[in-house]
Amino acid sequence: MNGIDAWGFATEGPEPAGQHRDRAPDPTAGPGPAPPRETGTSPATAGPRPAVGETHEPQRTARAALTRILEPGDETAGRWLREMGPEALWHTLSHDDATPPAGAKPTKIAGLRLRAARARPTADLDAVAALGGRFLCPGDQEWPGQLDDLGDARPIGLWVRGTANLRLWALRSVAVVGARACTEYGAHLATTLGSGLADRGWTVASGAAYGVDGAAHRGALAGDGATVAVMASGVDHPYPRGHTELIGRIAEQGLVVAELPPGDHPTRSRFIQRNRVIAALTRGTVVVEAELRSGSLVTARRAQALGRFTMGMPGPVTSALSAGVHQLLRGEAAVVTDADEVIELVGSIGELAPERQGQPRIRDLLDPVATLVLEALPARGSADTGRLAQEAGTPGDVTRAKLLELLSLGFVQRCGDRWELARRAERTGGSRRGGT
């Protein structure tokens, strides 16, 4: 049965269950006794996860196999999956004598059948279970319904490490992305932003790469907050290698998510396709430092196309690493400088950033009449009370009273029967008018 999740996205009903098979199922075979259906994988919403060696649902097994056969984001294969279903598609790709999908190119089918020959979905499901993880499918209670906005480019399934509920975390999540070779300025912004979002109960999502990604994850971890690393490799294949420890910490405190099965490696195209998941999974994307040609801009523009909030943190106009962000800001992206401003955009009604004001000066506290008298004083030289009364447009006795008030506050000084600006006026509160 279809429904609406807490974020307002449509959710699918659970897929039907059947017998487990480690090979491609035969759609012509009669149904056998069905094991109990998994109703979800989150500790908060489901029972125990399948143990290593335990049988799995046939549709879950088929989708697990397809993650090793099909490339992430392949919309043609996604259409086949939608039209045929996972079991029938796996059978088609696993048997040379099976009728290929309508309109499929022979060369593509031949290549996919070579991949299908090495698919061992049960081994992959057991491998992720041994890590304490799970494999999520569309229709699971933990499946983030917003990923369905990707249409035929929707992930076949998601391999997940970590104990938190991905769907619930994604409801209040922000992607923080940016340059790998970021500056100290960019790293500082990303760390501060990650920490600030985590402190306010928001999940920080990124790609666990060097530079801005890693800084954002570390900021969230330092605040004991929620963070999700979306990988372009298997969840047991940390990449980059230099972030092995960081990714391990994320798996313990947060979530590590991947479309690729355990052990699979990243490629250039897989990084690009990974970005679409980051964009769709979160409520908004913040770019911190990016060149004019940057994968971070791909993520931001995908977020825009999906109707998500897109934001950028500006940098020096002389920095090539900020040029991409500034180009983004000239379009539909919003300028943000901290977590409060991000949450004001992506959060609920009433989650407003605090009003920002400059440091108050003593002069700001003067009443309007005293301000008129003070502004009537010449920048250089002096003037008598009568002249100041004319310039200020105030009665003589009122002008005299305000001058004495300004004298007591240190704004003016007396020279016989004349008045002039005090040389030390407002030195402690800001710049003063006139004088040196």
C-alpha cells in the first residue's frame, strides 16, 4: 500500500516475499513456502536483522545481485527494473537464452551478463551482516522515500553500516560538500558548519572525501552528532584510504551508505553518480569552496533540479576555489554563513537565524535631539550656542541643556563660551565624527 512519510514523500508498500535462491530465480517456477517477511531493518522499527547464513527474501536477493551487475544511476536499467521487477530482470541478465528487455542493445546485454556470472548476492548479504550492516530496498520501513524523486535513476538498494535509522536521520539532514584540496579557510568553515548543524540536531551528509567532506564529518563527530557518509565504493572498502579511520568512526557513530555491494571499488563515474544520492537524500546542499569545474557543483545543481535548497558559503573573490561557489550564488543558490542560516532555510517554520546587528556604539544611545545638536558642531573649529541652535533647529535653552549632556558624556568640550568636538569622543565605542 502506498503512503506518505513524515517528510511528505510517497512511499511504496513492502515487496512480496518468497523463497530464497542464490541463483537467478526462474519466473516460471511455482511458488514455494514463503519465510516471514522482513518489515524493516532499523533497530527502532524492526526485529533482528538476518544472521550470516540465514535465508533472505528473493526480491531482496535479486536486488542485491543487481547492485553488482548494474551501474549506479543507469536510467535505462532502472526502467527495465521498474517494468520487469527485480527477480525477472536478474533472471534475464543471468541466462543467455532469456529474452532481453525490449530495445536493449546486444552489446550492453552481453556486458551485463558477464557481470551477472560473478554475482553472489547471498555472499554479499552475509558479508554486510557480518559487519553489523544491512541491505535496504525500496518499500522497507527504513527506506528514505525522497530517493524516489530520482525516478528511474533511483538506487536499486542501499548497503548500510551503522545502527541508526537512515530514513529518520534523512528527514533532518543537510549535505555539506566542497573542494578536496580546500584551503584552511574552507576546512574551518566546513568543520564549524558540521559541528553547528549537529549541535542543533541535524544530520550532516557528505562523501567522506578529502578536504571539505572530511572536515564536515569531523565537525559533526566532534559534536557527538549525526553524520552520514555516502560512498562511491562498497561500505567495507574505505576510500580514500587515508580516511579509513574516519570512515570507521562514522560507521560506529553514524551511518556509512553505498549503492555498490561489499568489496566494490570506486570509479570516476561512480563518484558522479554518488553525488545524486547525496542531493536527493538531504533537504538541502551547502557548497563550501569549489572551482568552476567541480563535482560539488554537480551535487548542488542536482539538488536544485530535485527542488532541494541549494546554498553556498562565499569566499575571497581572488580565490579560484571560491569561483564555483560564487557562480552558483549568482543563480538560485542562497548565501549562508553558518548553521543558523542554513537551518532557517531548510528547517521548519519558526527556526529562524538570530537577528544580526553590529556592535552598538555609545553614540547610538543618544536621543534624537542630542544627536541633532552633536551633528551641528563643525568637524573642525568651534561654534557658540546660538549658532549651534540655528544649525540644529532647536531652541537655545534646549541646545544648551543638550550640550551640557554631551559634555558629561565626553562628546564635546568647552572653549570659553564656544563648543567643539572632543578629541577623544567615542574612542571606546567606535569611530567619532571629525577630529584626528
